[in-house]
Amino acid sequence: MKKILTLSAALIFFSQLSQGQGCIVVRNVAGYGQYNLKDRSFTTSDWQIGINNRYFKAYRTFVGHKEVDTLQNTNIIKSYSLDITATRFLANGWSITLDLPIGYNSRSTNGEHSGAGQPFHTTSAFGLGDIRVTVYKWLLNPSPTQKINIQLGLGLKLPTGDYQAQDYFYRNHDSTQILAPVSAPVQLGDGGLGIITELNTFYIINKTFSVYGNFFYMFNPKNVNGVSTLEGRTPSQAQILAKWTVNSVPDQFSLRAGLNALLGNWLLSAGLRSDGVPIHDVIGRSDGLRRSGHNVEVEPGIMYNFKKISVYLYTPFLIYHNVSVDVADKNLGASAVPGGSGDVMFFFGALFNL
């Protein structure tokens, strides 16, 4: 039973809060996974180190929830992150985790440059992302025989990632280069101090099966970060009045639920997840440009457990993508806006109990 509890608690957390497969900006703030791992009730280790890799490629264009027929690969966003987490397990169900993300994001298109029919160019950003520090507490007294528990988390997302990275944009049929901030999905941070809230739970059905649920919301009280959205172009008066010319600092959310199956040292997982950005923040104003909306994915996963190390692979597949109209676009009179997505994300890595 203790082993089942260990693995069930671990699988609660196997998800990355990441940029949501395209133009929905969900920051890579979660280290190894969207949720952190085992508490002292499930391991005798004092420390746990996590190394998580995440990769996705967004190339499909949506307006609302409908895919738009465009020439394939006319706007490609690629994102890779390496996340290192260190968790200190404390007594009575407490733990504290530090998440350190390092990312490389790029966007290849001609739309940001000289326009349709012209050569493609790539803008990119590389470096440290937004660090996260979170404190966790299991509400029920942990024991090897329990069938259910709930964990609450409260933390801060620090504005350590470069949110105003610049690269060169090409104009006048590639005869002119302009240095300007890259688009929001490519930036390494959002420039805001985020307040993180989490609720994680599991229920043991029998010696083989268990279910899990994860609920994450990050409040971003800051309104805008002052970074231009114009890629070096001159704004119109309408864009200025609509507050469309700077990036918003949005709230972010993620939900997961699914079923685990324990087969010896193997653990198989199948569930649903949704990542997204709301149109309006819970705290503060919601001016500036953001790509609000959400994804829904089917999320299969597999993990193998050694004595002190666990290795895993998770591959969420997109089944639904919706792009909402944010405040700035509504101020410009837009009733629908385009956004990008891909088909699959990859999360792979390892955990080390020390």
C-alpha cells in the first residue's frame, strides 16, 4: 500500500505548466512538473531533485475553436525548457520547492517581417525563466494505509525571466533590420510577481488503480509590463487608445485529472488536462495584448521506478483549442482573433531521491 501511495502521489504532479502549445501564453513556471512531488509521508528521503524537459511545436492556426485553412508551417513556434527542482521534505506533511527553469523559444514566420511571399526569418530568446518558490501541506495526516489525501500549495512566481528580449525583424523585402522585442510566446518571462495557488489530490481504488486531480491558478496582479507588441512598427492611434501596443501580464490556470495503473515497477497514466489564460485577471486590470483562451488535451504517460530514481515520459495530445478575444482586441472592435497551437507536447525527465 505504501508503494501505491508513493506512486499515486507522484503521479498527481506529472505535468508542466508551460506555454500552452502556441499563442496562449502559459508560462513555464513550475520546474519539474506543474506540481511538485512526494511528501515525507511517502518517502524517507530528505531531498528530491527533479529534472524535466519539455518540448512542443505550434504550427496550426485557430480562430476561436475552429482551425483556419492556411499554408502549412507559415508560422512556427518552438519551445524547449529544462526545469530543475529541489524539494525539501519537512515533518507533518510540509515541504518547500524551488523551481529553476531554463528555456529556448523561437518563432519562424514571414508575417512579422517583410510579409506574405517573402522569406521566413526566426526570432528567439534563450536563458533563465521565471523562478518559482512554493510551500506545500498535506491536509490529512499521512499514513501508509490512507486511501485519499489533499495537498494545498501557496507560492510566488518571481519575475526573473527576461520579458523584454529583443531580436532582429526584417523590413522592406529584407533590406532593413530593426531590433525590437520578440513576441510574447517567445519571451522567457512576463515581468510580473505571480501568486501561486494549488490543490492536489488522489484516491486509491485498489492495489492497481488510483485516480488523481490537480488544480493550479496563478494570480498576476500587475497590469502590463511595458514591452512593445509592435515588432518595430509604428502604432496607429486606434492601437494606442485600445492599449494594444504593450504586453499584458495575465493570470494562468491548469487543470488535470486521470487514472493511474501500477504494474510492478511500471506506472501507466491516462487523463485529461486543460491549460489556459483567462480574458480578465482576478486581481487588477487586464489591459494590454494577451492571447487568452485554453487547450484541452488527452494526456497519456508512463513511468519506471528504480530504487532511488524514477524516469518518465508524458505526451499530451491536443483535442480542443479555443482562442478568446482579449480586452485590447475588443477595444479595437475585433470579434475573433487568430492563435496558434500544435498537436502534442513532450515531457520527459527523472526524479532523484537523496
